[in-house]
Amino acid sequence: MSNGNKIIYALYDDDHDLMEAAKKLVAKGVRVNDVYSPFPIHGLDPVIGIKRTRMAIVAFLFGITGLSLALLGICYFMIGDWPMNIGGKPSFTFIENIPSFIPVTFEFTVFCAAHGMALTYLIRNRTLPGLSARNPDPRTTDDKFLMEILTTQNRRNSAEEIIGMINESAVSELTVKDI
């Protein structure tokens, strides 16, 4: 095998085998590019070097946006534009009407946060409609676990050395592709 740019796919039957192999490879200085699995493998992110996501901050910002839009809209519709006496509640001040606005404000906050996060998730993961799937092996959506290693990210070890390290683990199938 030449030292060209290659992608090494290691397929595992069990998530524990993949986790142990990833720990051993990272300990030997091999960088794992990505892992494909049918379900989340808890504890794998710090092992392969994936940083904590900032999606919670984005969700909070979408929620604050929804809260602000709901309060501004309610203030305009119910007090400024068309004040109405509903159930004997005063309609001339925002402060006196806050208790009656809470359910609508909460629902619109959740609406904006949920829809904003759904769109953000699709854009962030590049899974928009019409785009081709990036999954290298469709069996990982059922019962297999795949580890992807790029030789371009592992200049200290040759492809043969990485393959030798992978073969020491409980790998069930090994595929090498040229980039």
C-alpha cells in the first residue's frame, strides 16, 4: 500500500468493541475522524476528541427570540392596536395583563425554540432535503458500528501501521479506500 491519501473504515459488531478499539488507537496517537452507529455511544465523544456542542446556547437564543416576539406581539395586538375587555381584565397596561399572556408567551417560546433547533440541526449536520447521504455503510443504521480514519489526519503513522493497530482489535470488516 502506498502512503497516499486513504480512508480506513473499520466495521464492528459491538459498541463496546468499537469503544475499546478507539481508546487503544487514540492512546497510540491515531486520530479517529468519525464514528457511525445506530444509536449514541455514551462516553465516545471525549475519547475520539469531539468537543461539547454549543447547541444548548442556540436553543436558548431561539427561546429568547420567541419570548421577545410573543411579548411584543401581544403588547401590540392586545394593548396598542385593538384593546379589548376580555373577562373584565383591564386592557390599557401591559403589566396588569401579564398573567393572561403567560400561556401564549410560553407556547410561542417553545414553538420558536423547537422549530429553530430543528432547522439548525438539519443545517449543522448537512442533512437538508435533496442532499445525498454521507453514511459510508448503510449497515450502520441497523446493527453495525463503523470507525472512519483519514490518513491525511494521521501523518505520524502510515496506513499499514494504522491497519495493523485496527487488526489487533475485534474488527469484523476492514475497508480501505483512496481519496
